[in-house]
Amino acid sequence: MKNLKKVAIFLGLIFLSLVAFYFIKQPSYSIKTEGTLYVVNKVSKSVVVFDLFEGKQIKELPIEIEPHEATTLTNPNRVIVTNYGTPDEGGNSVTVINADTNTIDKTISIGNSLRPHGIISLPQNKVAVVTDTGNDLSIVNVDKGVLEKQISTEQDLSHLLVKHPFKPIIYVANINSGSVSVIDVELDSVVKIISFKTKAEGIDITKDGSEIWVTNIEENIISVINTETYKITNRIDTGKEPLRLKFSIDGNYCLVSNSGDGTISVYDSKTKKQVTNISIPGKKNIVEKVLYRTPRPVGILMHPNGLYAFVSNFTASRVEVIDMQNFTIVSSIKVGKMPDGLAFVN
């Protein structure tokens, strides 16, 4: 009987220790930097607004339809969110958030093209949106609140996009087709389809516009493409399931979120060599998995000051903050359920 009591006490102490350690290891924010971070939470159907200097949540805005990605416009400051929808019902609109009052300004329809996902800002207070089901590139005038035009990507499951820094060209990564659509938004047409063997998802462009980097989530590689010749010039190995990639503000590095590994790989953009691999806590053992939850990094956003990168940790309901000088995780932010897209307002 005494032995059973001792075992029960011992197990109870272990349990209390784990509980205490769990609360100690909850996300803690310890840096101070300028600006406001907007985090799109899919399952929570919300956008968390976080003050990066004060280190506290300002607000959590409910979004009626499940949102996925976001971008920002200035003069005035606005955050535009894609309303993707649920597995049962596809969305077909974007929500405009007034970033000065953190209130919803309006919702803009993108017509019959369903499941808007990737979104980027354009000049003249416009945004470009691609749709998973409609497979369209939609140009939306946010000031007027209207859809200006749609251009077919001519591919399947058009997911993410990036604009050339100096030309009227938008590149769209198409998952199911395993391709990139090169679209001239002045000619309103696809000028080239760049095909790969397998699914293409993450996409970004170098600072000088000479290369686009595309993650292939089945091959676990980055395909580097020359934007003049549209030829693949390099193939770079990544971790498992590289969902997103983003170049640093100075253009010297590229970060890749390896969702299947729970890591963020850092590459030198010139040499194409891996500089380091950042492991997010939660993969080493069962205790760490309980305390941190198994990490699944997805969205990446660079702070304009170049000092920090923000990575949405999908399964842990948090955003990891990476110091871009030494490539270490220096803070974490508690957010809503299944964070995905990220946006910044200064």
C-alpha cells in the first residue's frame, strides 16, 4: 500500500512539473521593435493585431469567412485579407481592414472565381489575388472597392504569386499543374508557362529581379529560374515539404519554411548554399511535443528594418521571431488557431 502511495506521489510530482514547465514555456515576447504585426488565423477565422514595440495583442478581429493570406497598402494604411472559405464552401472576396482604427472597412467581391489565396500589393492602391479553384489572377482596386480585371493562369490550383520589381510581370505558382504562370498585366495574358515535375508552391523573386525561386513540395527542392530565359539554373535541396520562401530585406539570404521538418532553412542567395538550419522546438521527444506542440512552419514575413523575420507556426498557434543577424529564434507570439498569412504596418 505504501509503495502504491509513493508511486502515486511520484507520478503526481511529475505531472505537476510538466504542467509548471508547460506554462513556463508558453510563448514569450522579449524584443522591442517598431510596427504592428497582423496574423491571419485560419481556424479561428480572425486576424490578431500585435504591437511589436509594446509586446502585446491590441485586438483580434473576427473574419466571417475563413481567411488565409494578407498584404498591406499605405496612404492610408490598410491590411487586405483573402477570404478563402472552408472545405465545404469556397469564398470569393477580400476583406479590407483599416489599420489606423483596426476595424473592417469593407469586403470586395472577386466575382465567380473561388478560394482566393495568395495576395500581393500593387501600385495605385491595388492588389493582385490568385484563386485556388477559379485559377484566375484578379486585379482589385481597393480605393474604389471593385474588381478591375481577371486573367486566367491557364493552370490548376493557382496558389501564390510575386511581382517583378521593375516590370509589369506577375509570376504565379500553380500547385497541381506543377508550374509557374508568367503573366503580363499590361497585355492581360500569360506569356510563358514554366513547368516542373511536381507540385510548385512557395515563390519569391530576388531583389534585382533576375531570379525567381520556387519550392517543389514533393521533390523537396527549390528551383531557381532565370527571369530572362525562363530556364531552371539551379536545384537546391530543402527539408521536408517546403511550403514558403522569402528573401531577406537586403537580398542576401532566403528563408524556407520546411513544414514537414519543423525547420527553417537559410540559404545564401548568391552561392545557393545552405547557411544554417533553424529547428523550432517541438520535435525532439514526447515531452517537447507536449510542451511546444509539433511545429509546422508556414508563412514568412520580413520586418522592413531587416533585423527580424516572422514565421507562422501553424500547429502551435504562435508566431516565431527570428533574429536575422544570428539566425536564432529570439521570441514567440501567442496568436489564434492555425496562423498562416502575415502582414506588417509601420
